[in-house]
Amino acid sequence: MPLIFIFLSATLPEKYSTLIAATAAVTTAVAEKLNPPATKSHRDMVFIPAGKFSMGSDANQGYLICAKYNKTCHEKWFNDEQPVHTVKLRGFYIDIHEVTQEKFQRVMGESPAKHKTAHRPVENVTWFEAREYCERVKKRLPTEAEWERAARGGNDFVFSWGDEAGSGKVNFCDRHCDKSWRMKNFDDGFTHTAPVGSFPPNEYGLFDMSGNVYEWVMDWHGENYYRRSPAENPAGPESGSKKVMRGGSWINYATGVRPADRTASKPNARMDFVGFRCAQ
Ligand SMILES: [Ca+2]
Ligand SMILES: [Ca+2]
């Protein structure tokens, strides 16, 4: 949420001018804390300041949004994203874009992507490869909580842009999609992946957090984890069989691109709708 400050010093007595000058100095310090100067290692990243946010969903949100637009929906698909709980996180940086095939190729020597184009996101990568890429560029995978805070862009809407699904907001399984469950009333223009940054960013300036490719995050998946997760800097269960992937993709219903939605797969799985981005 942008901070807007209005200064009326020209019309105020001197003592207020002094107060305003002091306030302005504090404001500048706060602004620098919220937006630390970009360094070379943080290029193409956004700083998400320390703070609290509401993680997860309540009131069967995922199922109701699914049933609003689609015929086949099951409540059990959405149990793991409940209940809403307050999470406090330290500040962190996160990549503005999904990692592209071009960047993955440069760092890892080859790209396993199926939908080949340099500026499309890399997909068909295992969780292990995603983690290794981030380590090689001196970064790391985001935690699941960091990912959701970043994806929400500072708001609590159903989708990152508001409460209704829409065309042109995100790449999901719209009328161009080649799956039988495509949503014919929506048009995002892409059959498979889209070049990164083809859709508007969220309010943190991050692109494609919702849709295009799912994104591997650091955490193991726990079906009931939200009922017992720590209130500060949660990092997921200590062990598990599946790693979490977030944000939905070009194969998903609209309900799958909600910031609250959770999905998981075995970490050695390769899927042409799953990529990642890094944090720091
Ligand atoms: Ca699409
Ligand atoms: Ca994505």
C-alpha cells in the first residue's frame, strides 16, 4: 500500500514547520527501511518488509470459488488451506519474475522446459533442481509463508487483484487451454505458458505469482499444518513426502490461482506446469 504524505508547511506557524521537518526525517528513515537501496545482488527482486499477514482461507473459500465457475469440485481439495491464521515474517527479497528458461540455461547448463522460448518460465524442473539453481545464484527458495505474503500483495482479496476471476489478469486454463476442463468464458490468450511478465503485476510489483507456472517453495506439505504452525517465520513440517507448489498455472481452474491455494508433489516430479522463483 503506497504511503502518501501531504505537507502544508507554507501555511503553518513555525513550530509546526519544525515538527513537520522532524516528521519528514523519520518518514525518510521509514521509507529507506521499507525500501532498502537495491544492490547488485538484489537486482530483479522486490523487498517485502517485515510484518504480519493473514495466511490461508476460511469459510470454504476455495470450494465456493470452484463451484461458482466449475462443475467438478470437491471440498477436500481445499482442507489444507484452512484456517486463516496470523503469521509474522521477517523482511525478505523475492524475484520479480518466475525464473526464465534463458536464466536457468545460463546457470545450470541446460533447460528441461517443454514449452520452449527463452523468456517463458522454466518448467519440468524438479524441486531439487529449483533449490540448486537458487543456491548457485546465492539465493534460496522462499518459504511457503513468504510466498503467500508476497503473492497477496498486501491485501486479503480472494484473488490478488480482487474477489472475481477475470480475463487478462493471469494465465490459467482459459478458452485457449487444451485441457478438457478449460473455462470457456475466460480469455487470457495463452494455451500453455506465457512469457514472464505478460500480465499486470500485483501491488508489490511481482509478476505471475498467480498462474502461468506453479512455483516450488521450500516447505514440506502438511495437510493439517495450518492448525499448529508457529506464529513467526513458519518453515513447514520438519519432514514429509511432498513439497509445496503455489500459485496455480496454465492448467488450473480460476480457484487454483488464489494466493491461498496449496498443492504439493513429490520433490523429484517433473511437470510442464511447475517452475519456481527465488528469495533472499
Ligand atoms: Ca491460458
Ligand atoms: Ca506463477
